[in-house]
Amino acid sequence: MQKRNLLYAALLSAAVFLFSKCNDQKPAAIAANFGGYESQVKWGEHLVLSGGCGDCHTPKKMGPMGPVDDSALLLSGHPAQMPLPDIDRKMLEQKGIAATQTLTFWIGPWGVSYAANLTPDSTGVLAWTEEQFINCLRTGVSKGITGNRRLLPPMPWNSTRHLTDDELKAMFAYIKTIKPVKNVVPQPLPPVAPPPAAK
Ligand code: HEC
């Protein structure tokens, strides 16, 4: 009889041990919630695609209905070899905002800005840390290094600053998986027109 009690006790503690193991795994399963996607990279892809990053960072080619993404150059920024268009910058800076048909080159009262290369190449974000990426899209400073210059329009960092750490980490994880493209994007140019008079 005593032997049987001992056996029951042993079985019970084994069951309790196994049950506690099952419970241990639950919080981890809940923590790995990538916005309903199966992985962090897939979630990041969704955020980058739906967040419109390619609208400016992927050069366009002309199709019958207008500009379409050049998928071979996904997120690689303004093509360095493209010459400055022959336009009246002063008039444009004073009267409006303009972009090239690639949508990667912008002119406005701030001068000229070029969409950055976001691919994991040495000329893009290969050497960036996750912290730099978060800081860049949160505070709008170049390369996410505090003290660097402020990013120029039309980079929408005023919108990206509302993304959570987890969302920005997922976007960075996705960006690290895309094709690296060698492209040294030019530095921005200061305005040629005098700044508009303050009202
Ligand atoms: C409307 C156009 C536009 C959209 C949309 C846009 N960007 Fe940008 N982005 C730019 C331009 C132009 C620059 C360069 C600004 C400068 O040089 O000051 C830039 C710069 C950046 C930089 C800084 C690179 C560096 O060297 O510091 C990062 C990172 C970046 N964009 C990521 C993104 C991400 C991620 C998204 C999507 C959520 C996005 N951008 C959407 C136009 C855009």
C-alpha cells in the first residue's frame, strides 16, 4: 500500500513538473507576436510596403500610366549617375515644390534633397545599428546620430516618429534582408533662392 502511495506521489510530481514546463512556454509564444505575421521580417516588410517608403526611396521607371517602381532598385535611393535636370531652380524654390520622374530628387524652399539608399550595402545602411535606425526615424537626424543635421523634406519623419520601437525594429530587420545596391546618393544642396520673407 505504501509502495503504491509512493508511486502515485512520483507520478503526481512528474505531472506537475511537465505541466509547469508547458506553462513556461506560454509567455514566450505571446511575446513573439509580429502584428499577426509569422516573423519579424514579414511584419517589417508589411510596414515598409504599406508605409510608402518606396514611394520616394525606390526609383521609378516610366510606364504607360506614369511612374512605376523599378523593382531591381528597391529602396536604393536617388540614382547617383542621374544628371541634375535642366530646370530653373530659383523659380521652383520660390513658387512651389518639384520632383524628378524617379520621385527620388526633390526641390523646394529648402534647396535640393535626394532620397537615401536604404539597402544593406556599404553605401546604404549596412553599417547602421538598430539604435541608429530608431533614432533617425524618431528624431529626424541624419544617420540617427545625435548632433547630425536635421533631415530635409519630404522625408516624413514627423509621421515615422509615431512608430513603436518594435515596429521600427521589424522594419530594420526587413531592410537588412533586401538586395544590396551600390549607390552613393549625393549630399543635399542649399537653396539658390533667398529664403521666403517671414510673415
Ligand atoms: C515623400 C518622400 C519620402 C518618403 C515617403 C520616405 N522618405 Fe525617407 N527620405 C526621403 C528623402 C528626400 C531623404 C533625404 C533627406 C535628407 O537628405 O535630408 C530621406 C531620408 C531617409 C533616411 C535617412 C538616411 C540618412 O542617411 O540619414 C532614412 C533612414 C529614411 N529616409 C527612411 C525612410 C523610411 C523607413 C520610410 C518609410 C516609412 C521613408 N523613408 C519614407 C524621402 C522620403
